[in-house]
Amino acid sequence: MRIFITFTGPLRDQGPGTLNVPEGTTLAAVCRQLAAHAAADVRRHLLTAEGGIEPTLLVAVNGVGLALEARARRILADGDELLLMPPIAGG
């Protein structure tokens, strides 16, 4: 199945893209797959040192934000649109 991914904030240079994953893939598995092929500065926005989804990462599936406790077990469906946005700081 195909998942559509949009990165924003500090990850926006990763660009929108698609990822082909097996049916039943979780959001956590997608984040781990993205991190496995990313530079260290990108990985730190996606995953904790223990390999969980970074709690400061804002995540939306099909335009609906996901609560922190729902992220790891969220199973994605074909055609889902995933938005990943690390926090933005400035002054």
C-alpha cells in the first residue's frame, strides 16, 4: 500500500513523498523506516534514542492530529496522508 508523506518545519527539505509499505504497517514502523534512511539530524526529529516516536513531533493522519498515546499503535491504510512536523522555535 502507498502512504503519502509531507514534512514541515525543519524537515520540509525532505520534501513530500510516498512510501510503499505492507498492509497493517503502523505509524511507528513508518517513522523507523524513514529514520533508517535519513541523516542523523533528521532521525533525531523522528525517533527517540530508544527508537520510539519523538514525543515533540506533531503527527497528523489525513488531516487529524494524533495524541501521543495513539501514535505507536496507529495502523495506516492505503492512501493515508501523513504529516510530520517537528516543533519550530524562534524569537
